[in-house]
Amino acid sequence: MVAGYYGEADLLPPYVGGKGMTPEQVHVTFLSHFVEPVGVLVIIALLGVIVGLISYFSLTSRRA
């Protein structure tokens, strides 16, 4: 959300406090730095889901 806020602020014209950039300039200069950290967090979340499903199914299969 912070990346979107600052990215949108850079799109504003300079007379209202923005930088007057185009969407391509904002993506290259600012938003491209957030791709790798977000990707790592998504991978960690997916691993948590997979491990949770494996443990859930292993526990429920033992009781049956």
C-alpha cells in the first residue's frame, strides 16, 4: 500500500507537490524495487499453506 501511495504521488503534477512522472517512469524508478520482497513474502506464505495442509492431512489420517 505504501508503494502504491508513493507511486501515485509521483504521478501528480509538480504544482500540487508531485513529480509529474509518467506511469512507466514511476514503475522503473520506484515500484520495481518492491517486486523481489513481495515475491519472497508470497513464497513464504505459500510454503506455510503447503506445510499446514500436509500437517492437517497427516493428523486427520491417523485418527481415522
